[in-house]
Amino acid sequence: MIRAIIVDDEYLARERIHKLLKTFEEINVIGEAKNGSQAVKLIELEEPDLVFLDIQMPDFDGFEVVKKISPKNQPYIVFATAYDKYAIEAFNIHALDYLLKPIDEDRFKESVQKVLKHFEVQKNAAFNEKLMKMIRDFERPSEDYISKIVIADRGWEHEVELDGVLYIEANGNYVNLKTSDKTHLYRSTMNALSDQLNPKDFLRIHRSIIVNKRYVRKAIYLNNNEYQLTMKDGGELISGRSYKKVIQQYLC
């Protein structure tokens, strides 16, 4: 499902696009904005896949909207405007299409078909990349990854087998290793430890959380680019918004 936002300062223009999109079940409109500042806030919050974007609007225009969005949240853009003079600039920022108002229904359908084809290509490319990563991970010797962690505590050392760790959570300069009956404190950064874990078994769902895949019992999408993962022990973990695609690939 392609998550889309409509941005236009004219109510009737937003309604026109919304109505035309109802015939395409692959696209779900998740929000609307009537000016540039609203658009930027909504895009940063919802991280849509696609935005139908007017150019001339109050406060700042559509091109400024694109510039103000952080790179990691950049959606694909279809511009919709009453002026053809912006077409070259629109395609210079890699817009998928450029629609002139009043929007012709047949031309709109043609544009959406182009969008759907583009997303299908991207989906196939992402699948191929995931497949290649799985092959690379499979070919990488398991000895390259750690299977246990040695923890020093008051002069004593004991080993924690990673097979029994449900999830790992950042705790200042340490990490918590959560097992079914205990939480072990280990001095390490999340990034350093993540590089040592086998990706076949562990998945980072947040900058502060890594889960053991075998103990994930349920994953629910929360409608704001976050997932709620329920672990074997009943614990519930919330993913980071920037990890949405990683989790979607895991769930596929």
C-alpha cells in the first residue's frame, strides 16, 4: 500500500485529487495540508511514500517544502499546479510527474499508472537487495559473530549465551541484556554490539533496542511509522520511526 498526502491551499483542488484517487486501491491517502508549513510538519510526522504537491501556496511554495524535508523522509513527488512554467524545475528535483490544473481525469490516471509502475520497480529492487543481503549473510561464517558475552561483576566473570537473550536495550554507557529470568548489565555501545550480532538472529528496531527474532511473538503497526512488538515474555517494545522499512522487510 502506497501512503500518500495531498498538499494544496485550495479545498476543491484537494477534494478533486482525493476523489480521483479513490479508484486506485493501491494508494491510501493518510493526510492533507493546505500550506507549506503544514505540509512539512505532516510529511516529517507521517513519512509518506508519495505527495501530491501544489507549487504556489501561502507562506512558502512546493519547492521550498521539498527543500525543508529531511533527506531520510523524502517522499516521491507529483506536482499539481495551474502554471506550466515550473515544469523544468520540478523535474530537476526528480518529481515523478507534473500535472496542470484543472486536472484532466485521463491525464491523472496516466500519471498514477506511472507512479504505480515506479513503485513496483522500487519494490522489486528492494526485494533483490534483501535477497542479496540474505545470501551475503548466509555466506559469512558464523564464527564472525559472537554467540556469548562475558560479563565481569565484582571480580567474577560469567557468560551470557545470546541464544537466551530476548532483547537488548541501551542504558547509558551500558546495554541491558534481557533474558527470561534476569537482566544483565554489559558495558558496550549499541552500535558496537550490533556489528557483532548475527543478523539472521537479531534485528535492530530502534536506535536503543535490538530484538532476538526467535522471541518475537507479534508485531502490530501503530499508524505513525511505529510498530509494537510483543516478545515471548509478554513485554511490548515500540520501534523507532526510521526503522519502519527494516521491520517491514523482516515481516515480509
